[in-house]
Amino acid sequence: MKTEYFGNEFRPFCSERCKLIDLGAWADEQYRIPGEKVSEEKVLEELSEQIEDLKEE
């Protein structure tokens, strides 16, 4: 089935249903971006450091 790209409010998906299925797969971690798993604490620490650096500028 070919999906019309121009004028399709759900693009790049063919329909809202397909969009929600894909979003659900990401939320269930069925799709993953390769790389090391980083703890939430590490992410927050790095963001805090970046914020402090911006304040100093």
C-alpha cells in the first residue's frame, strides 16, 4: 500500500494507528539506540554541570 506523503497529517506514518503503534514500541523499549546505558543520575549530573557552565558565561 502506498501512502500519500504530501497532505498526510500523520506523516511519516500512514495513519494515526501506525503512529501510536510506533510510539508504543519506543515506550516499551522495543527499539533502542546503540550505545552504553547511562544512569539517570549521570545524566542529571552532566546536565547540572552544563547549566553551571552556562551561568558562568
